Amino acid sequence: MKEIRRGRVLILADDTDKAGPRDWYAICEVRESNYILLDVSHQENGRHPIRDGYREMFPAPDHCPRIAASFAEFLSGALRSKGRWFWLQP
């Protein structure tokens, strides 16, 4: 990915509220056209949570769960994961 884009635009090519939250931004692409989303709708301890941008079920919140409390937490998990999606159950 070359730029941060609104998740609903990148995933569904639609920038209306019916296509998902306006406050979820795709910050990186993972396998099979799924994305990691930064949720800027709120902060917790001064940080924005990270969500799983599961393409097939986007934007259902149950299928795009929070996977880290911050980008730092996400990056730490990703670096330890050896290429696996560390937030998914084995």
C-alpha cells in the first residue's frame, strides 16, 4: 500500500455510510486482499485501536474485531508472528 485510505473506499469502493464506518482507515494490506484497519472513532489511553479488516464480512463489527489496542501493540505482535496472522486462533 502506498497510502492510508478509508477502509470502506478501499474494500468496497464506496464512500457512503452504508459501506461501513467512515473512521476506519486501512493502514496495510495482508494476504488475500484483507486489511489492517486503524479505528480513529475513539481513543483509549491516547491511542487508537487496530481492527482486522476481513474483506468478506466487512464492515460487520463482529467480523472486523479489535486486534490490538494500539499500532505499537499490533506491530509488536506482527514482528513476533513469523508471518502468521497472530490475532487469529490456530
